Amino acid sequence: MSKIIIRTLLVASLLSGLASCKKWVDYNPHEDFRITELDYLASESDYRTMAVSVYTPLQWLNQAVVVGEVASDNAVSGGENASDVLSLQQIDDYTHTSNNSTLTELWKSAYEGVNRANYMTQYKGVNPAGKTVDFAGKNALYGEVYFLRAYYYFTLVKFFGDVPLFTDKRLGLSESGSLGRSPKADVYRQVEADLTAAIAVLPAVQVDKGRITKYAAQALLGKVYLYQNKYNEAAAMLDNVITPNAFSLVSNFNSIFLASGENGPESVFEIQYSNTSPYYNWGGYNRGQGNYAVQQCGIRGLNGSANMPYAAGWSTNLPTQNLKAAYAAGDQRRDVTILDIEAYKAANPSYNITYQVAPYKNTGLYSQKYQPRKGETSGQLELNYTNNYRIIRYSDVLLMAAEAWTKSTSPNETKARDYLNRVRRRAFSDLLHDVSASGNALYLAILDERRLELAMEGDRFFDLVRTGQAAAKIQGFTTGKHELFPIPIEEVTISGLSQNPGY
Amino acid sequence: MDGKGIQENSFNSILGSALNFDPTVSKYNTVPNTAGTFGYSNLLLSEIFNPLTKLENTYNKNVGYKLYGKGELQYDVLKNLKVSTRFGYTKYDGNAKSFTPLVFYGPLNVENSMNADGSTVAGKHNSVAHEKASNLNWTWESFANYNFKIKQDHSFETVLGYSMSKVSGNTAGATRQDVPFNSWEFADFTAATGNNNATNSNALSGYYYQYFRRNLSYFARINYDYQEKYLASFTARRDGSYAFGKNNKYANFFSGSLGWVVSKENFWHSDFIDYLKIRGSYGSIGNENVDPLYVSIITGGPSYGPTANSNGYTFGDVFYPGATVGSAANDALRWEKQMQSNIGFDMTFFKRRFSITADYFRKTVDGLLFTPSASLYLGTVPIPTANIGSTKSSGIDMMLSYNQNIGRSLKLNTSITFTTVKNEVTATNTDGTAKILGGYYFNGQSQSVTVFEKGQTPGYFYGFQTEGLFQNFADVAAHATQTGAQPGDIRFVDQNKDNVINDLDKVKIGDPFPDFTMGWNLNLEYKNIDFSAFTYASIGNDVYRAYERNANYTNKDRMILARWTGDGTTNNAKTPRYSFTDANSNIRVSDRYVEDGSFAKVKNLQLGYTLPTKWTGKAFSKLRVYVQVKNAFTITKYTGFDPEIAGGILDTGVDRGAYPQARTFAFGLDIKL
């Protein structure tokens, strides 16, 4: 090559380099094939798809049910030893502090739910790109979003009391540390407002099973009223669910908790779990599509013949003998709620059952309602159990309504007894166990019935607290402190939130 | 390049298992008709395994190829003006494979994938994973040099130019289950037989991702020199990065230096000092090691990112993919600027036998780039990187060396270095109240031990201060309310005197940075024999012992033998009573785990012998044999493996079971032809 060509080449390359410089450090996420918020919420389908993900954190709240039982007189933490599942051990032993991974995870998950709902409401009118996307059913879709936000805040307020409250948007890094705790009453007011808005637009029936219905919203609002002792409002609201006869009690109590019983005639609100998109991330074991709590409560080292239905687990969240003893003879709920492994083994010799006795806090009992069963998980087996949480069953609605009617300023005990006895007749399959009490005896009978009916479903601790029975029933419970769980340590240190009394 | 790796630095690594595994287990498995070469525990049933079993079942292999090259064109435009363009590149291709076999950990272990009889646990699979990575990095610089002199003695060198660079790569991987014979020999995608089906969608999977970075710089430099007496230089850069938002893409960086060789002055007449230079410099550089931040929407199903920010839901039995915000923007993000200035001198004296170099330096980092901890109520979208604050380090750096020939055959050359540094966070958020937490570890609970906070050492240890042990119930009753406390438990200090021990009582309990460091280098040559040694010492650095898993049946430090066993037995807060339930949470972050990590290490010892030429003949011009010991020994009071624990800004000094530096014995030959 001649010198001239080289020189020309050099000069040309220098100039072309300089010319392209300006754009060289520009960046568009599309170069990395990433969708940005300006690309999204551009169609009805985008809105509907994003609303699906507002449901997702419901699944991450699976430990809320476990805590609601372990903290109560219904269950002990169990596990491998005193240092296994320490966060649950401490809750069981009433030595829990602000450093508790289970409570922190619940806090984070509920707030992710709030932020996801807020993002939807933030862009309800116009999307991030400034366009309006209207479609038939948009309001009904937002009914689901309002319900979910209410559910997340209700979870937060019942666990932690006063909590940061925001509804205008998804928060970003610049809002870190900017919020204080809002009074419990304000949080409840927002929950009521969201549920009221949801009820106004939601349909009574949804084509997709597990989608929020108007009844689910009414039942939850009834519960929210009950937690505030607003008995009149609760009674009226819960009757809205009962009067249309849209639900019925399933006569075989056990069938409710089988895979085939999911979203059945008694189901008002269920958190849906599945293994249709199996998860294998131990780094976020709580945050898959499956119900992690099911694996937790299984029997250790369980083996047996092929037709023995149960799969092995980790002996956590074990029912107490106290719970077992609470059931009267003939109550079909006892053996559905509690699996007495030795009795089961003796009753079914053909299964050739072998298992390892729970190594810590053994009660010999296991939670049958959510026991891991063969064939109901896949992929990373521990993380993908499909068992839905029956969060609000019709029997719960009946018992809540019964309670509200006894405590209402214009009580209707006949109605209350009727609701209560519907639940008892199903349990005993006869009329002989009807309750005829009235006054405070009736009220206490209803509370006792809640325990028997809903044991191991996550309400026990919160029922004891809201009805003032916790100190009497729970060993280690300190009045004035343990009604609420501690605010996670990070929120105290990073966000400067105040701590709950006593922690 | 070829390699194999094992896990380290966490309780569930192989090293973590070695530290924490049940010490009563025999090395080999002696139970007849049971799978597994090594012993198992019937007490530890999850998480921590016989490290030998883990090691035996760790299979991975990495092979990499690196190719680099450079091309340059130069054009002498005028006598003193030169234009150059230079292109350099590095190409790297990696190929990795790992095999996760079926393993039997013991009959009661809940994490078995193999039964005692060698059969597969129902639903479990072995798997092989392949990953291929391909990277290309290049830099293209173009610049002009112009050198000139003014009046003979004033020399100038100037440079003006720009450079563009790009880092890019992509990675593809595939995983397949059911490797034949559960064996590494057949661990390959081609031999594995897994196929996805209705109950197992993990049998066969693949992934691909790509990435790039782009940078641009303009630069100019002037060097000035007057008779080699006065020296000055000035550099200016304008750097641009694709990673920052529109308004913050570019940042300017200046540096300059001045020097005066005093000993070259005509007035200088000293027989004692041979050379003296006084100098000062200032320099700034930038850091842009972040990815662009923007609000992305992730669609589909489960997420396997760091925050597992999953998507989608099931209605009935049908999975509905979802969409949610997957990352956050930070429009304020900008270049991190590191500025260093120092002033000092170089001096040789006493017939050039001694030399001293001394500097006072000051380094500030402005807009430190870091992913902060943030309020949990922001939800689970990953927290974006931010400019979290500024830090300042200052200190002195000195080196004194001495060399002399003693007699005709002994040569001595030795030097001592001495460095002190003081580190401080000078700014965080606008009101200076931010606390950023880090140093996370797990000892039964997730714990955070380090904090980044204004006015403190970056990443100082933050926790409870202890004051001995409760000897009896009267002690417990006399102390501030401490939930769960029993005699024998640690008494924590009620810092704020509110009569209750809680998070508000946490204080600084340690500092991972040394007060000073020293080095000593010694070289001796005697005739054909040579000897060299390098010793390094770090004084005053604290280490936080974070490798103990602390489960009921895990191994314990021998310190536990001195534990509290009754009133008056011991008042040492490092040795509380042992209780399985630990209602007092003796395992919380406290100075119980802080140790003085000061150390002196003989990093290198070498003894050599050069063969006389009469033996080697003419074949070699030099033939030397030597023996060498690297990391010969360490003097330290630290009870863990190695007190020298490096880490990022919030992980310095936190020992989660870091792999200690190996002691290496080497024998070598130096051959010169």
C-alpha cells in the first residue's frame, strides 16, 4: 500500500470516529431487548396481564397462615431442633424480636402487593406514555386491584398495627425513609374504602376460578369490620354474602381440603397455588407459585406403600394436643384438621408406614388440612405444592355473621344461633349438637366454634387477640406487647419507623 | 485457562460445612449396605453436610480461551506533530460444565436425592449444566502528539485525543436432568436423557443473555520540564458512559502534578543528601461501573432474579402469565469521582545507601456508587444503584530503604514501608441521617453487621455492646428488661438508659480497617546464595466472626469449653451458657463476635543458589535453583482461619468462612540461555 492510502485511511477513520462519538454513549433499553414502562399498559391485554401480577404476592404470604397458628394455642413450631426455623421458634416461644425473617418477608411481600396495586391505580386514567386506554370491564378489573390492596393492608394492620400508608403510586428509591407510620384507624379507613369501591364494581361470579368476586370483597369487609368491633356494619355486610344463597356448606368436611375440593361451593376466597409454572429458586423459596407451607408441615422421613397418600416434609407447624382435645366426640372436623400419625399408622397397616418422629416439639400430630400429598408438586418438589389456602370459607362467613349479630346494638340471637348451628350440623352430621345458649354464653360458643372450624387455617392468633382472649389462652403472651408483631428491624434502622411497644 | 471451583464464604459452602459439621461423625461411612463414601450425621439433618461428601459430589470444569491484539497507525505530519490511531481488543470465550449428582447425606437427612440403598428419591433428579460465554472488548484511541521546546530549556509534550470502547458479550446455557449412572463420566447434555413432561418442566431448559457497555473519552495532556529541575504536568479528561441518564452522561476529570528536584539546583551542596525531590499531585478519576437504570416491565412467570420478583398467578388450574415492574430508575445517578492528592518527597542520602519516600495523601470519593439498602415498604423490586455518599481517607505513606555491600561478597537490600489511613464517611443523604446496612450473614437468623453512616468509618461494625454475663436471677432482675434473659446469658448494655434492651441500644462495636500497616522486605546475596523475605503486618483491624451456623448440633468453637456453667464460673461475654433455645438471643450481632484481627504474615521466603559458570558451562548464561514458601506463617490472635478478609465497602472484615490464603511450597529453576 502506498503511503497516501494509509494516510487517507487514517484520516478517514479519525473523522468517522469523531462523527459517531456523539451517539456512542446514548442508550435505549430496547438495545438490550428490554420492555420499559413506556412500552407497556398500551392495550387492554397489558392492563389485564398486569392485574394478574397484583395477585402474585398473595402467594408469598403463605407464612401468614403458619404464624397465625404457631403464635396461638393451636400449634407449635416443631422443626429439626431449637435452632431450625428460628423465626417460627421465637414466635412460638414468645421470644421474637424485630429481627425475624418470617415477619420481615410478610412485611415485604404485603408491601410489594400494595406497590403493585398502586402502580395500577396510578396509571388507571392515563398510562405512563400519557395515553388513555379504555376497555369494557376496566372498572371491574380495578375492583380486583382494590380488593387486593385492601387485603395487603389488612394483613399489615393486623400483624403490625400502625403502618406506612400510601395509595398514590409505586414508591421509588427517593421515597425511601420518607414515610412514617399511619394510625391503625387510617389504615382501616383505607381498607374499607378500597373494599367498598371493589364491591361496587365486582361481579358476583367470575369465569376464572379464584378471581375476586363481589362476595369475596363483602366477606373480607365484614371481617375488617369485625376486627374493629364494628358489629352492626359487619352483621349487615356479611348478610349480603349469606342471603343470596350463593354458597353452601360441603357435607364431607375432608373433601374441602383435597385438590378436588378447591374453589368448591364453600369457597369465598382462596389463594391459588399451582405447579403449572414450577419454581426452583431457593433464594426466594417463599415467592414461587407453590405453597411452601405445605412442605413445611409434612411428616419427616415418611415412607410407605404406593397408595399411602401423603408425602414427606419437615415437621413444622404441628397441632397441639390441646387443640385435639378441644373437639367433642363425633366431630368429623377433628380427624380432618389433625393427622395423628400413630393412630393413622395403626388404622392403615397395609400402608407399611415408616417415619421419623418429629425431632423437636413433637406432638405426634400433623396439620391434615394442608398436609403434603403425593403427586401434588413437581419440579423442585418442596416449593411447588398446589394446595390452595382456603382463606375465607362460607362457614367462616356464617360464624363471623353469628358473632356480629350477637354483639350488634340490635342483636339477633336467633339468626346468630341459626348461623352457628348450620356449621355445627355439618360438623356432627346431626341436630343433636345444636347450641341453644344465649347472651355471653352464645358469644363464647361462637368463638369456640371458630377455633374448631377454622383451626390451622391461620385465624386463631388474630381471633384471640381481637376478642381479648390471647393472654388467657396463650402461654408467654404479654398484654400490651404481643397483640402486635414487631416492626422489622430494617424499617426501624433504615426508615426510622417507631417500634411497637415492648419490642 | 482451565479451572475448577468450590463454594466458599457462606455457611452452606464446603468450607462452611467443614467449620460447622457434626464433629462426632467418623470420616468414612462404616454402615454396611449404605450409599456414600463418607460418614453422615444423625443430628444435622439439613443445610450442613459432611464436607467430604460435598466435595466428592462437586463436579465442575471451566475452560477459557483468551486472544488479544493491538494495531496502530502513526502519521508524522510535521517534525514534532504525530497523529496516531490505535486499536486493541480482547476476545474471551469460556465453556463451563457442572454436574449435580444424586447424593445420600444420611438416613434422616431431608435433603437426600439418593436413598440409602442407592436408589433415587422419588421426584429427584441429577442434572448437568453447560454454559458458554463469549466476550469481546475493544478500545480505539486516536490522538495527536506535539512536542516542542521554548528557548532550549523549556520542554513541552502535549497530547490531544479521544477514545471509544465497548465491552460486549453473550452467554448461553442449557441444563438437562437424568445423567446416566449418576456419573461425571457421562455428565453431558448429549448423554443425559431428561425431557420435559406434564409433571416435570425442569428436565430440559436453556437460557441466553447478552450485554454490552460503551464508553467515550476526550483527553488532553501537557508535560513540562525545565532542565529536569522543575516538572509539571496537567491532564484533562471528559469521560462519557452509556450507563448514566441524559444529563449525567459526561463528567470532567483533571489531574496535575508539580515536582522540584532540589538537589539539582546550583545552590545545593550537600555531601550527605544525594538526591531530593519535592512533589505534589492532584488527580481525579471516575467510576461508572453500573448498568443503565430504567423502569422495566417483566412479563411471564416466576423470576429467578435476586429478589425473586415473581409474576403471574393461577386461576383454577390455569397459569396466567403476568407483568410487573422489574427494575427501578434513578435519574439522579452520576459518575462517582475519586480524587487523590498527595504531597511528599523522595530523598536518597548517606552515599545512596538510604532512601526515604514519604507522602501525605488524601483521597476523597464523591458520589460513591453502591446499591443501598432501602425502606422495605418500597416492595421487592431490586433497589437501583445510587450515589450513596462521600468518603474521605487520609494518612501517611513512608518507605525507608537501605542497601549496602558488605565486604566483597555480601549484598544487603532492605526496606520498610509504613502506612496509616483514616477512613470516614463525609456525606450521605441531604440531612445526613441515612444508615445503609450491609455485611449480611446467617447464623440461624439473617443478620446485618455493617453500616455506612455519616461521621463513621465506612462499613463499621454495628451491634450490641456486651457487659459480661448474668450470674444469677438477681443480676437479671437488676438489669434493664432484656427479653428471655436467664443466668448465664449475655448482658447487653442499655446505651440509651431507657431500661429496655432493644435495637436502639446498638452502637459501633468494631472497625474493619487497620490503624496502620507495615511491610518489611529483605534481600541478601552472599556469593552465589541469595535470600529474600517479605513480611506484612496489619495492626488494629477488627474481624467479625460470621462463619458459625450456630445450629443446635453444629460444631462449635473450642471456646465453648469455657462456657458459663453456674454462678461465678465465668463472666466472659464470649462464653455464655449453652442453651438450645437461646431465648436471650445470645447469637445477635454483638461484640461477642468481634475479634482483633491484627496480624503479621511472612508472605514470601525464598532461598536461591546460582550455579557457578564452571559447572554450567556454556550452555546457559545463568542457572539458578530456588526454594520458596508463600504464606509461610501468620502471627495472629484471631481464632478463625485467616484474619485478612477483603470485601466490598460493606463486607470488609466480615468472615463468613472465606477461603484462607494457601501456604505454597515451591521449588524452581531460573534458566537464562
